[in-house]
Amino acid sequence: MARAQGELEDLAQRGFRFAVSLTGEATRAEDLLQDSWFALLKANGPWNAGYLFRTIRNRFVDEFRREARMETVPLEAASDVGEEIAPDFWSGVDLASANGEVEAVMSRLRPEERAVLYLAAVEDYTAQRIGDLLEWPRGTVLSMLHRAREKLRRAAKGDGSTS
Amino acid sequence: MSERDLKHTVSRFFTEHSLPAPRASRLSALAAATDESSRRAASPRWAAFAGMLAACVIVTAFVTARLVSPDQGAQGTVADASRQGTQEIESATGENGECRTPRLVAVSTRADWCPMCPRMTPVYKKLMEDYGERSVLFVVFDMTDDAAKKQTEYLASTLGIEWLCKQKMPTGSINLVDREKGVVLASVTQPDQMDELIGSLDKALK
């Protein structure tokens, strides 16, 4: 069944936001989305979020590899972060006094940290589903999420360092 | 959940970015067109599959009826039903059981991008209404894209007129084909040329 154009526009917006989560800026995200969209056009779909996100992610990795800008980080086991994203995960950080610092830190996070935050917070994906999409073990996804939250917590306390 | 909680902040960070509307619209229109054309290209494949399935069912029914009731009427409702079905099948087939595909085929060639096609569509429909009950097969060859062309080739091959695909047939044309002789009896590209095609059709039907 052919999809309605409105549905596809919504999919393009979601793809764009995922691309923003990887690139950290809108202009490169537009280019990344367009490349991925044309790859899907060439392959005749399928037009679903999972496939689009995976295509965007693969294109992003290829692009970084070409530019030799890929920073490698050893994968971490998630021994101390539990089995799934805990219900109180999002409420454990007090942002009352952040004053815009969080947004600034968001743009300085590593691409993969922003990507897992986007998929968990906006798309409501589980750690397993994020792991399947990004081709990481679930434990790595959880540890990445906790690390990103820790950086944001520090930012909320006034320490803007993302290291 | 407070206004300033982490999930809300993260969500707001991402959702405040949005793809410019004209670009989103252009991308979705492209995808919608591809989605539609792939759906259309898939349809003939399903139609071909359904056709083959129907043919298998008919052949099975025919053979079953012959086995259950070879020459004379057999007893029982199953045999009666089979025999009745066989009679219907035989009325639609030739003496040797082969399908009576009409000798004459009226082929309309079309494509989505063809500016002439909308002018020829009502003419072709009228021809089909006037001659639909005569021994003429009406088929449409879709030349919109490579997938549609491939399906057209399969259809032509099934009808034994694959040679027609190798000829330069303009889109928006209607061609009258004699399958047995392997010739195009008439070909028109303008609505006002239809008299010529109808004349050839009447002559061939005599």
C-alpha cells in the first residue's frame, strides 16, 4: 500500500532529527538525510523509521571513515548500569539551575551519545532496539546513556566539561 | 514530570530542529512517487501469479472430472459438480482443451509521463465498450519505467506477441495486432485516426 505524503514528511523529519543527533548541526544533517533518502529511493524503500535510521547511521560512519575523523572509543561493559533503561533514568538529574548550559553541552556530546539520547528520549526506543540499530551490545548502549546523563548532570551543576 | 527534567530537555533540543518544509515536501513527494510506482509494478506480478493459480485450478478440475467420470455420467454429487464444471470449462476452451485467446489484440501503450496518453484513454475505453464482447483481447502495455516495461515484456510473451515490444511503439498509441500472422494491422496515435483502426478491426473480424 502506498504511503501518504504526510506520513513520509513525518518520516523525513524524524530522519532529520536523528541525523542532527549524529552530526550535531543542521546543515550537515540535511545533507546526510538527503544522501540516505536517495539511497532508499534507489533501493525502492522500505519506508520505515528503522531502515531510514540505519541507512543514516551507516552513511554517517562511512563519511567519517572517509574523512578519517572517526574517533574510536573502547566499548564498555555495562556491569553497573542494570539491564534496561530504568524508569527513573530521566528524573535523576536536577536541571533547575542549568540555565541553558545543558543545551550547550548537548552540542558538545559525542555523536553516538547524542544518538542514543535521541533514540531513547524522543523515539522511546529500548536499549535492545537501540543496540540492534546501532550494532552495539545492549550493555554498551546503557553505559553510553549513563555517561551522557552524567555529562548533562555535571553541566547542570555548572561544570560544563564533557570529557 | 517537571518542565525541566532531562527527557524534556533532551527532547526539546532535538525537536526544535526541523527540516525546512519545502525540502521535506520535496523528499516525501519523491518517495511517494517511488512507493506508488513500485506498488503498481508489483500488481502485474500478483495478477500473473493469480492467473497461473487460476489456470492450475481449472486444469486440476478438468483432470479430476475426467478421472471421476470418464465418459458417461457418474453417480454422486461430486462427480455431477465436476462434470458441470467441465462443461463450463469446455465452453471456454477449444476442442483440444487449449485456451481460445483471441487472434486479435488491441494494445494500448501508456506511461505516467506521457502527455498524449490522457487524450487516448477515453478513445480506448470507447473501443473496449463497443468491441468488448467480440473476439478481441484488450491489453494495456505500461512503459512508465523499467519495472513496468519488464512486466509488459512478460505479458507480451505470455500472449505470444513479444516481437511487438521490440518494435518502436510510441506511448499513447493504440495498436491492432493479429497474433497468428504476427503483424500490426493498424496503429493510431491521434483520436481522430480511430476510424482507420475500427475499419481494420471490422475487416479482421469478418
